[in-house]
Amino acid sequence: MKRKTILSIIAVTAALSVSACSAVNVQVNPGTQPAEETETSDETTADNDVEVPEETVEETAAPDDTDDSSDIDYPTLPLPEYHYYGPEDWADYGDIIGQYLIKEHMGDEDTSADLAICTPIILKVDDSDPKDVKVWGDYLLDSYYLMKTSLLNRAGGNYPAVAHLDTTAETPVVTGVDYVEDGSSFDPSFDRLFGKAGLKEAYQKENDKRVDHIIDALSYYINHNGLYITQVQDYGWPPYPIPNAPETRDEDEIIDYVGNFGYRTKYDMRQICSLEMNDMEMFSDVSSDEWNDFIIEIRSIEGNDIDAAIKQISSNLYDPDVELKREDNVPFVGKEGCTRLSNDGPFKDGDKVYVIYIVPRDGDLFVVETSSDYCTDDEKQMYTDDIISAFLGSLEVY
């Protein structure tokens, strides 16, 4: 089972640099590749203070209150049960196998998700024995949160396997699944299950089109159930439009995010994507050449020992040896008596810029850590700073 888990996404993202810029009415094309690093060695001093101009928050984060959304039939929870409604001859088999795999692999860990799906990529069916129909395929499992008219990916993975079905019963049932194994056992187990059936090239060809297959599966589900869902977003990428769905309105691109650590904020999903974990919530840039890479991490630390918290925070930074300047009794998000940590310039292209706030609360410390890649391109750096500032300016801490 070669699974792209949430942790693997974090590992990749943690290696990225971090910074943020924002533009009003930014247009992002689905599939935009990550920005290339600007080639320059000029050293520049950056103002890494992220105090938020009120007007920036209104322009980049707040929906237009004058728009009338009364004509929009927003989807509500719970969403209809997922089934695969594709047009292929094997669609019924794909749905039965998908339901089995969702219960087998996503029943416990994705109870908080609003929708769990299986996208079956079927490569071959052998139905010569009705009691043991063999179905070779790559089965993609994904779970999503519903946000207005968008689905935001929570977790996902793929399971190349041969499923076995007994079709002699009134309703076919899955009797077993032979999975391709993980790690160093992947190649030999793949050869054993797929090689003899001559499916190596077909597997790779379809593997390169996974996103298209997932979008199609969601489109079948959404259209079948008549849901007003317009787009889907994978972590780190711009939203993908759903085929045959209405265009996403600007106000529906704004996420009203309620965190698990006693806070809420707003952000534009064309600029920022989110990822929830047990110990933190992470917000990073959507890949674009308009702004720098950045990450915003939010967590809470038990107790009110600021010194211990700073040691813990510093040890978990991408660059644990960075020198951070400490400022106490600074205001942040309407709270007094906060602590601010930051590193000083001058900065050159690619240097990490850290700005960290620690907010004392009853019984714990609320921590907001921003890290970004610095860029000597003034316009790109300004966009980055504005996006981060808009996010922090919308932050409400309870």
C-alpha cells in the first residue's frame, strides 16, 4: 500500500521556504507550478514586522457584503453518501470496491471529514469465474472538508491492488484484496500482481492522470446529487474547478476558518491552503510565482512558562540555530502582554524570515509562527507580506 499520507505532505512542505504576499483579486490558474527562486545576491534589509493595515485585511480577506447570495443553494451537512457514478463498464465494480476500501481504511481516521471518496482507476477485469472476479486497479482514497462551495482535501492515499469479488450473490461483495506492498517491497509485489497481467505501462499512464481521475469522480458525484459544489483544493495547490459546475464566486473563495485551538480567521483559498494536525494547524502558500513560499503554524502550549515555550518553539524551527530577538509586552490581535520573536536582517534571496507571537491565556499559550522566504523583488515581497498581514489581521483569539 503506497500511501501518500498527511505526514508525507508535511515533510515535503516543511522543506519549503516561507513568506507571503497578497494582491487584490489575484487570479491563479489551476496547475500553476511553484515559483523559481529569483537569482540575485543583493543584500537588503526587510521589515519583518507584520502589523496589519486595516484596509489590507478588508481588500484581501473580507467578502463583499453588498453581494446577495440568497439565490445560492449552498450545500449543507451531512453530504449524500458517496458512490462512484462513472460511465465505464466497470463502474459498478469500482463503486463496490470503493465502498469496501473507504470502510476498511478511512472509517476511523477520517470521522471528522465531511466526505470520503474512492476513485477507482480500473486497469483490467477478469470475470471468467463469477465467484472470484478479479479487478486490477489503483484505488485513490481522499477525504474532504466542505467550505462554502469548495471541497478542501484533508488526507489522501493510493492503493494499487487486485480486488476479488463474488458476483453470484444478489449484490456482489468483496471477498479479499491483494495489495501492492510499501517501501522496498513495492517493486517485487507490484511485479507479482500487475506484471504478469501486462499492466505496468497502463498503471504508469493512468498514475500520471490521478488528479484528472479524482476531479472526474467528484464531478460524477456532485452532478448526480445536484450539489452546488464548484471546486476542490489539494494542499499546496490552487483550487481545481469541477467540470460542468458554476464558476466559483469571489466571495466563496474566502474561507471562514474556525481553528481547534481557540481562534478563527479568514483567508483566500487562491492564496492560502490549510492542513489540520493533532498538535497544530498549518497554513501555507498556494504555489504561485506572484508571491514567496511561506508557512503559518498555529498551536497552543500548556502552562504559562514563556521561557520554556521559547525553547520548545526554537528547537522545532526549520533553522534551530537562528538568532531570534525577543520583545515582551507587545500587542497582538487585540491582546496585551504578548511576546514577539523575530530574526533581524539584512536578508538576501532565500533567507528565512521568522516572526513568532506568543499570547498568554488562562492555562496555556497561544502560538502563531510565521516563516517565509525573503525575496529582493520588492513587488513579490510586498505581495507576500500583505497576504500574511491579512491573515493575521483577521485573526481572533478567544
